[in-house]
Amino acid sequence: MVRLDIAGAVASITLDRPDRRNALSPEMLDAIPAMVDRAARDARVIVLRGEGRAFCAGFDLSLCRDDPSGETMRSLLRGLSMAVRSLRRSRVPVVAAAHGAAIAGGCALLGGGDFVITNDDARLGYPVLLLGVSPAVSAPFLRAAVGDAACRERLLDTGLISGREAARIGLAWRSVPGPEAVHPTAMELAERLLSKSAAALAATKAWLNEIDATGAAHWPDRALEASLGLAGGGEERSMLPAAWGGGARE
């Protein structure tokens, strides 16, 4: 359900579950760090993308529906945190091609990108407060992209924003007119990055990570703890079915 393809110096990590709008399972998230490691060894740029009509609709909540213990949700949150960290800390640039929709866990994955490309009418956001779960796991990465005020607004407001608005606030690097242009634009950027010095890119990326909120290991760790702390709680058990109908949401 996640595949790695390497063509020349560009590695593509593809969420490949289009029948579920690439809704994330623990297994999918757990596969990403190893793919990132291999891609960084064998390629010079990583493109993260999704098959089908949407980049990612978030967690597959049907997996959580029958687990009142909250352990499935905790597994998803841990996997998400590790996946985003691996992308963010990769020595090679990461271009995220987020067409159609990037919601909740799908939007959180964008925190691993050095560049995020989306389309004007795409829908992006973090509506997980509707589930009785905290989106804090995304906070260090989102804050690094959009700043304090916009980070607070996006994590506390469960509404979704357009790709055009995502580009305006800094959540996306660029928004293109239609979803069909997202992946080609990402590949064009990847090709431009290949003309840069690989060593200089790696050194620059490492330093940028040192000076933003993702460089301090304790911030992602504490953010994950905040999200884990509510998983399996009474509000989650009551709010998840009511808000999402027990399935993945676009």
C-alpha cells in the first residue's frame, strides 16, 4: 500500500491505496521511514505522492472503530510521527505532491516536505478535534512552516482550507490550477533540485532543521505524547463514530 520507485536520481514514495483515498494504516506509516532511508542512499530527491483522486484522506478510522482500547489510534499516531520525522530529517530534499485532499494525518505528512505542491481547489486541514484526539503531533512541523499564529488557527479550527489558501499561509510552497498539474510540477522541481550540489543541499537542510522547531528532538516527542494521551479516551470513543461514521474522511 506504499511503494518506492527510483528512476535515475529521483525516488518516488507513493501512497497506493486509491480505493480508500490513500487512508493510512499503521503498516503504511511504518513502511515509510525505511523507504526514506533507502531513497536517501540511492537517489538525490524524494517525491511523496498519492495514487488516485486524492493525496491522502487521513487515518483509516475503520481500523479504530472496533478498538475501544485506543491502541490502534496510538499506533497510527506513533507511525505518523516517525514517518514525518524521517521525511523531515532525510539528507535529501523532499517534495510533497498533495493533490485533491490532504486531511488530518494526510496533512500532517506534509510537515515532512521541504516543498509542498497542491492545487487551488484541494482541501487541506487538521479536523481531528472532532474525534476527541489532539492534533498536537503535527504542531512542531506545522509551526515551522506557517509560524505561531497560523499554526494555532489551523490546529484549533477544524475547518478545511483550499490549496490556494494553504499556499498563502505557507503550508504549501505552490498551488497550481488543477490536480492533474500537481505531480508534473513536483517532478519539474525535483529535476531542478538535481542541478544543485548534493553535499550543499544536505548541509543546508541539516542546518535548517537545527534552527526550527523540528530540530529539537524533545518537541516532536512531547507533541506525540500530547496526542497519545487522549487516544482511547471517552471523548474519542463517543465522537469518532458521530463525526466520521467510522471510516476515512476526505
